[in-house]
Amino acid sequence: MPDHALDKGLTVNAADSKPFHAVLAGVFALYGKDLSDVVVSVWWAAMRPYDFAAVKDALNRHAVNPDNGQFLPKPADVVKLIDGGSADGALQAWAKFEQGLMRFAPYQSVVFDDPLIHRVVQDMGGWPGFCGHPEGEWPFMRNHFVNLYRGYRTRGSPPEYPPRLIGLAEAHNGSHGFRVEAPVMIGDQVRAALVLAGGTQGRLEARQVSGLIGQEMQGAQT
């Protein structure tokens, strides 16, 4: 198979294309199935968000799973083994977000290692906005977060998301021309850096900054 069949248009983990193809070919051979270029391309696109070591480990675990290990794995099987089901993944994302929120909001800007957290928080009003909700609303906020996260995760294509969640300090300093501190990376540092690099600049972020400046001005008037 030509190298460019895997590498064309891919930037994340492109160096893993050859070992990935070798592992996938071995898996298909184990189940007595042929591996076409088209199938490899589908698998490669589906596995791009994950580390090669994690994908390889998940494929090995699937092969020895007594419940469904007798069947050829699909990309969804590997994703489930890496991240858990959509329900488990959403709850794990909430737990990670809540810990970061308690430590760094509302002033510090942050980058999580999961871009869906950024999009869900953006949809729910932004990073510092969570701090303004009374304790009695917290169960509702949790359920809303989990439902939004599950919805995005089950879609076929990833949504746009802000590269970082902007805190009040960055919103203030950026609007006044002062130096802006680097955001705090939460979770896996490599994946958080990829989230920061892959975020959508422009419309989503501008809307978030505008909202934060408005919150700051309201606070100054009270």
C-alpha cells in the first residue's frame, strides 16, 4: 500500500501510519478478513484523535474479550474500549471539567485535553459563567452538560470549538493591551496542546471574549 494513502491530508499522528497499518493488517488476518485501502482510510480517520499505543492496546483487548472478541472489531468498538461508552465518557468529561472549574475558574484561562468539553462549555455560556450559578442549579447544569456532550459525541463529524476557555483575567488584559498569561493545560498535556492548536479561531472565541468583558463591566458597576 502506498504511504500517501494514509498520510495524505493528515497531520495528527501521521508518523504512526505505517505501524498502524501493520497492526490493522494483523488484526484483519487474525479474523481471516481482507484489508482494503478504503477500509484502512476509514479506520485511520476514526482513530486520528487517539494515541497509537492506546489504539493498539484496545485492539488487543478486543481480541481477548470473551463477549465479542470472536467478531472483527469496528472503529466504534475501539473507541468504546479507549473512552468508554457515550454515557461513561460524558460523566468522565464532567468530572474532569468540574475539577478544573473548582481550581481555576473564573479568572484563569484553561485548555482541556478533550475538545468536546470546550464546545459544551461554550454552548452553556462560557467558562466563568458556571461560577455564577447557585448551588441548587448544579444538578441541572451537570445533566445539561452530560446531555450536550453525549449529543456531540454521537455525531459523525467533530464540531467547532474554541481553542481555550477564556478566564476573566485574559479577557481583561487582552482588551486593555496587557500581557496575557498562557492557559493552564488540564489532563494529558500532549492532547491538550493538540486541542489548543486545533480550535476554531474567530467567531466562537470573539463571542466568548465579548461576553466576558460584558460580565466584567457589570461586576464593576455593582
